[in-house]
Amino acid sequence: MPTHNLIWSRGGYDSDVGPPGAEVADVSLLHRKEVRVPLKTFVNLSSSDDPSFEIAHTIDISCHGARVVTRRSWEPNQQLSIRSIRGSLKSLGRVAHCQPFTDKRFVIGIEIYSSGNWTARDMTKTT
């Protein structure tokens, strides 16, 4: 019976048939195409199906995504709007995943459809 190895791609997880007897890849072994940068910055999250919004903070960011701590449980593939409080990032996106974080918080992975600066200064440049 063939097993499947999971590989991260921009659209989510792809499966790749492995050799006979291979184990399913552990989530910790998945490789990302983009580097995540640890950055705590505040963002405004909103959804077209809910008139309210939430100010939340990021854990880390990449060119096309972010992990954000939120008070609300979001549905995978739910469309949302994300805007950085400082900087010029304003984009539509989708919830890639939502996981419990603490008793009253969740961590969501967001795929961002367009780019912008997360903060007032460019965090990707080194001095």
C-alpha cells in the first residue's frame, strides 16, 4: 500500500506518493518555500461574513503569509481582510489553518494574496 508524503506549497499541502514501505512525513519535517521571520506586530482582521473586526498580533510573517494569535476561531479557507496597523500591508487572504493556542485564543495561518510592508520600516534589510 503506497503512503503519501506531505509537501508544503503556496496552495497548501500536496501529497507525493513515496516508495513502498515509506512512512507518512511528520509535520515537523515539512519544508516551506518561504522563510518565516519572527515578528510581533498588530494587524486588523475582518471578514465579509461578519461586520466586526479584531486587532490581533502576528507570531511570524513571510512574503505570502502570517501566523496570527486571535480571539476567534476561524474556518479553514474562510476569506478575510488583513491590514497592518503600522506599515502599508492591506490585503485579502484566506485562513489556511486554525488551531487552539490557549483557553481563549487561537493561532491562524493566513495566506495573503498581495504584498505590502508589515511595519513602518523594512524588517527584511540588515544593518
